[in-house]
Amino acid sequence: MSYQVIARKYRPQRFSDVVGQEHVTQTLTHAIAQNRIAHAYLFCGPRGTGKTTIARIFAKCLNCTGGPKVDFDDADLRCVEITEGRSIDVLEIDGASNNGVEQVRELRETVKYAPASSRFKIYIIDEVHMLSTAAFNALLKTLEEPPAHAKFMFATTDPERVLPTILSRCQRFDLRRIPVALIVQHLAHIAKLEEVRVEEAALYGIARGADGAMRDAESALDQLISFCGDRIVESDVLSMFGLTAQAQILKLTSAILNGEAETVLRELNDLAQHGKDLGRLLADLLNHFRNLLIYQVSGGDLKLLEISEAETASLKEQAPRVSTDTLTRLMEVLSDAEGHLRAAASKKIFLEVSLLKAIQARHAVSLDAVLKKLQQLRGASGVTAGASSSSPSPAAAPRPTGSAKPAETTAGMGATASPPVPASPAEADLAPLWQSVLEAVGRASAFTRSYLVEARPISLVKNVLTLGFDPEFADQMELVNNPKTHALLQTKLQELGHPGVQVKFVAADAPPTSAPQSATPPPAPSKRAKPVPEKVSAEEFKNDPLIQKALEIFKGQIVEVRS
């Protein structure tokens, strides 16, 4: 006999032989037992996961002697014919080469005739998504109301390209990628039958390279036996697939977590010089950090992971050294790099930069954390929470009751004038409400609140709340004068008992400060009271306790001080 490749030699011949697709085989087994056999089935999934194999086994169950039944005799003549592909009642059609409307019309004519010797006439169409739209439409009527003796079984790797009208007429089964552990177990069984010694690490390497496809794994094992003989080690597998040894991946991830940039670059250079697939290396690093994240979140539940004993030990050692937030930032950097690596002119340089970014990402702080910490520092230094650097300090002169007239455009000149106008009692009455609105906005968006602290309420008339900005803060008014901020303010006003209130932003000078008469006139007040002296030396600024604390927390440095 001529040589038969492993993928065909050990192809499953009954449902119990299929690996990793129990959700499909069990459903079909129950359907046969209950005599609930549909007229059309669609098997979807990645390559090499058993779509066509399951369709053939199902056909043997339906057409075996005394069938339909699951426990058919392997020596049954009808089953042997189906296995060898010579049954005249089970027709296998390649959808890629028979994708025209003429072929489907021919199928519609032949489907009318009864099977020659079996119970059913079965059509297995592989890669059915390759059929043209016209061919699909020609198949619709036959597929919806086929003769009682006709059964259709479709297989596809791309179900999205199958017309919805076809999908709705089929029972759909989605086959999943086969777990690494099951592939390793099955390959070990085949190696034993073939009398070949394969290291466990080599089996894991083959399973990693197969990416969930059993046929790919079996073909790789077949090729390795031809190359290595009766003994296969991990280095043989890594050389064939261009993979990185698991020990090297674990060493690289440990160096990233420790911030050892030199070690990371040396390891990467060594792997690149030995011709390793850098894209696959990046995917392996990302997968390891993903496993580490799941290990942490699940409290060490290994049932959620498909890993070897060496990687399990590594996860247990690395988990206490890194936080979940840090892992998330690392994965964001690596995921972004994975998306851009293919387009990079120099993949090695790009990956070097990405790994250095990953090291830096360990100490990165989110903007929300920065704002929260700054608010805590302000509170600790005695500054009123929510006050900005230009807000009046408690020691500054209080703003009197009043409002300012909104800015008006001078006719004919196009200039904006903002004269101070005596305030009405409305502004003082609105101050508590505005403070509550600011606090509510701050809980939803710290950024939006930071832009609104310079605004002050002017009036609330006819369900319109007018907010004024000094002309010097007109740029902040532009940042908040948008539909998103308006909607947020309206929502918070409604929550505070003011439904239907609209918001209007205007440029308006602050009202003048009044002071009691005295013999010696006080110096003219500044336009806005400052919590610190107007002129601060660079040395005083650098030595300020609040500035020193911020530099310590965020590991920053002062580049320049401007008055």
C-alpha cells in the first residue's frame, strides 16, 4: 500500500473519535436517537477542526445498514463506501470549484431521484461560502422544501459570507478551536501508535504552532517524523515553526516586569538573529500576560488556562510582583504593537521600541488617578476642594452679591465689550446651587469640572441658567460650550430638582469689589484675588511643599518656571 499521511490515517471514523467538539457530536447523537433529523446542516469553524469529518460520520450514521444509528459497524459495506468516498448516495461537492448557477441547477435536477441503495441521498458541500449569489438563490427553494430522501450538509470557514436566507434554512453548528491540552493528548496517542518518542515540550510546541487546528498539528507531527526520525525534541519543533522556546518567553516576560531594559533588548536581539518569527513572539508575550491577568483575577484558577507546568510555576511566581492595572497597561501597549507590526519597515526596531514602552508602562499613572491625587494634595494643603489656581482663596476678599452684564458686540466695530454691571441678588442665591452642580459634574467628569470652576452663575430666568466667564478665561468657555457639556449640566440640574433648565455661557466681567469707607484709601484691588503673592520667585516655587510632594508622587522634574 502507498503511504498514508497521519491526518488521513488517524481521521475520526465515529463521533466518539472526534476531539474537542463534544457540543456538536452530542447534539447530533441525540438527534439520531430521537429521530429528529433535519434536512439541512451547516458546520462552521476554523480550518482543521473537523467540519467535513463530522459531516461524513453523520452521513454514515444516517445511511448505515439498519440506520439511522450512532453505533454502526465499521465493516458495514455502506459505511466503508462513504469512508472511501465512493458511495453513489453520498455526494461530496467542492463549493470553490462548483460555485456557478449551472452546477446548482444540475443538483436540483438530480436531487429528485431516490437513492440507489441507501436510505438518504446526502449532499456534502465543502466551502459553501464560495457559491455565487445566483447559485445560492437557485438553491433556496430546494433547500427549503427538499424531497424526504435528501439531506444537505454544508461546511464553511466563513459563515458571514453565506446568505442569511440560506442560514435560516439550516441547523447551524459552530466548531471551536481545539484546546492545546487536547491536541497534546491526541498527538501523544498518535506518537505512541507510530512508535515515536516526542518530548512533552515538543508536543506543546506543535500544539502552539497549530493554533487550535488538529489537522495542522497532525501534519506538523508527520513532517517532524520525516525530519527527525523516531525521536523529536523541542528545538526541532521551534526550528520548524520559527517559535520561541517557552523558557525564553518566560525569561523575557520576567525581564519586562522587572524593568530590565538591557536584558530585554539582548534577548530580543538573540531571538531575531536565530530567525524567530517576531510576530509570533509578540503574540506569545501578549498571551502570557493575558494568562497572568486571568490567573490574578480568578484567584489562581488554572481551569481557565491552557498552560504547561513550567508556565504554571512562572505565573505563581510573577503574580505577586505585578498589579492588575499594570498588566492591563502592558497588554494595551503590546496589543497596539501587534496591530502595527505588520506594516513596520523594520520589525525588530519596532518591537524593541514597543518592549521599552511596555517597561515604561509599568509605572504609568492614569489621568483619573492624577486628578484624584491632585485633589487630595490640594485638600491636604488647606486649599478649598474644587478651587483652581486662579480661584479666590479663603483669605481673599469675598465676592459681593451681584451679577455682570453679558458681553455685547458693538455694532459697526465687531469688538466685544464686557463692562461691569451692579449685580442682582440672583447670583448669591444661585451660588449654592452652582456649587452642588460642580460637585455632581466632578463625579461624572473631573476634566469637565476643571473647566467649569472659573464660571459663575449670573441668572436663572425662564428656565435658562446663564453662566459667566471673565474674558481672560474665554478659552475655557470655548472648551465647555458644546452639546456634550450642555447635556451633562442639564442632567445634573435635573437630578438636583431643576428639570428642563437650559444652560447659556457668556463672557462677562466680574462685578467690582466694594469695601467700607476709611480715612486711608486701600490700594486698588487686582482683577482677581490670588491665593499666593502675585510674584513668586523660582526658588520659592521649587521649594513649595505642595510642589515637592507632587514631584515625589509622579516622579517628575521642573523644567522651567515662569511668572
